[in-house]
Amino acid sequence: MNFENKIDVIVVGGGPAGIAAAITVARGGGKVVLIERGKFSGSKNVFGGAIYTQPTKEIFPDFEKTAPLERRNVEHKYAILDKEDSTIVSYRKNKDYEYGSYTVIRAKFDRWMAEEAKKEGVYIVEETVVKELIVREKKVIGVKTELEDYYADVVVLADGVNSLLAKSIGLREDIQTKDVALSVKEVIKLDREKINDRFNISDDEGCIYEIFGGPMLGMLGLGFMYTNKDSVSIGFGLTLNELVEHEIKPYEMLDKLKSHPTIAPLIKGGELLEYSAHLIPEGGFKKLPRLYSDGVLIAGDAAMLVNNLHWEGTNLALISGKLAGETILIALKEKDFSASMLSRYQKKLENSFVLKDLKTYKDLMDVMHNRKDAFLEYYLKKINAFFEMFTAVDSIPKRKKYLDFIKSIFTDRKFAELGKDAYNIIKLLWSIFK
């Protein structure tokens, strides 16, 4: 192609997936233009948020020395909330952990990643929106922006969950409301000393809360809390169909979460710094779009690559971007940009943990949608009820209390419903271990 503005690769989107793809191609000798709609990479990117050590090192081996990190997470807490009480399970690993995570502020971290990409030769075009893809003879050959057209051998779509570009060329269908969640988050300023004291951590240590129930009881949604250097991020994610069905105002739901007796003391006296919201793909393995076509690949959230059970997204984005970049380098060497050549990207993903993990949990979302009243309400309440019974000192014989608790499981819930619960647990375990 003898077009003006012709480049080897165009990447749309300056988040982890886009930057990983761009930097991988650039390190391999390819010429890359990355187009970011925000003022800078990270200016419009939102997450909970933690980045994971091992996958980040695959792209940036020395990131711990130079990246703008907040805290190294040493403790994970899993909090099950009822209206007033809670059960909290905690895991802590104090020493440096190769497979752990760091909290980061995306506006700082993504900007740092973009600067690292520039050092490798990636040309970044900011404050520019890609309006549509240029397609000739069913092959993607470039992009149209509001300013000019750019042409390339391969275009990588890393433009987020609501990728209209992928939809425009038939790689994905309309997203159903049950397959995407709205995540709403506040960043609350707190003195470092208060954070350390309330979360039982030291200056550079971080704590993550993963929150079940509370105002989200019976709904397909989870809450989260992350400690930064001098602030706390708190929020929740709830599927769009839940928001519509229950006529929920997101900020009211967040206020209820913040006011829960277990959560409120942790953020008491804090100052609101930021309120943000973004969409998260929740469909899982069964809702993946087609990941490649002639002249185009899809990575990160645009490819619906999120492991919602393990709260993993940035790692899947980074690795999918890297694998996309590696595939493109082969295509550049062979001068073959057909769907057949680019299908190697899919194979790389299938051989990696990315699609293996998503396939492991392929039935999870179906089970959660069908049995949310059981697994996201009834049994959560039962866990708290058990510990209320177990810790009560009331002069009632322990044997009687245990038998009454077991009996209540069968009297509170119909046998037919218990049977359905058991069937779905077996179904989920079978899909995981088969």
C-alpha cells in the first residue's frame, strides 16, 4: 500500500493492553502509532485498582524501581456483609511476594507506561478519537480520526469494553446488560498514619478488601476497597441489568456501602478526592468476541478478557497485548496480515493462562445469574448466622445450637431449591476440574 501516513501497526487505546501491544512490536523493530482519545494515557482509564507483579514484569522487567507505585499489597480481606454484621476472612503475606500486586493510580501509572513506550520508539497521538476503521475488500487497512486517516498493516483494538470499532466490522454483537457491569468508585483522602493504623499496615504495605453482600445482597455485584499512599479507593461493580431492574442510583448504593458498620470506621473523616465510573466486561468465556480478522486484532477489555472471580483484568490486558504484539511481529516478518496468519494470536491466548482460566470458569456467570438469590444472599447470610451462633455465650448447650442451625438450613429453604443449589455447585466444580 502506497498510502500517506502508512505505518506497520496502529494501536487504538492507551491502556495496559494497547501499550503492551505497542511496546512489544516496537521492541521487535516494528513501527507503531498508538492513538489515545484522552489528554494522556490514563486520563480516562479507571479501575479498582491493583496491577500484578509477575505479568507486569513481562512487559516492564524493572517497573518496581521506576514506576509510580502506591503500596505493595500484603493482605487480602474477604468481607461478607449483612445489614449490621459481617464475617471477614483474611490472608496476609508479609515478605516481598513475586506473585503479588501493587495499588496504583491509573492517571500516573498509565502515563508512565506510555513514556516507557515512547522510549522504545512508539509514536503516541493523544486527544484523538478514532471514528471508524478503514476497510478495503473486507480487510482492515487503517483508521479514520477527526483529523486525518492513518494506514497500517495491522490495527490493534484496545479501546475498552464498549468497543464500537469491533462491532462495526462484525467481530462482536451488541453487549447484553447482564454481560457488563458498571463499576463506581470514590477515592477518599486520608492521612497515611490513619490508613496504616486502621488497616494494620506499615507505610509501604497495602490491604485489599473484596466485599460480598451488604447493599448488594441478592444482586450480581461485589464491592472493593484498596489502600493507596494517602487515600483509600472504595467502590462496587453491579451488572447493568441489576441497576435497571432495581432502579438503583449508583451513588446511593455506594453511600450505603460506605455507611455499613464494618466499612464506615475505615474511611471516617476522609475527604472525597474523586468520583468515577466505568464499564467492566462480565460475560466470561462464553461471551468472548471473535479476536481477529484480516488486518485486525482485539485485546484487553475490548476482547472481554476479565476474570471476575479473581478480580483480574490488568494482567489479562497486559498479556493479551503482549501476545498480540508477538503475533504481529511474525506477520510483519512473513508479510502476511490475513486472518489465517493472525489466528496465531488466538492460539497463543489458548495456550496461555488467559483463555485457560476463562474456560475454567465458563459456567460461573450462568450459575450466578440463575442462582444469585442462593449464592449471593441466602448462603452469605447463613455464614454470618453461623458465626453469630458460634460466638454467642447464651447458656444454650452447644450441641443443641449446632443441630438447630443445621435444621434451619432445611426449614428456611425448600428441598427443591437446595437440590438446585447442589446441582449448580456440582456443575460449576465439574467445569473447573474436568
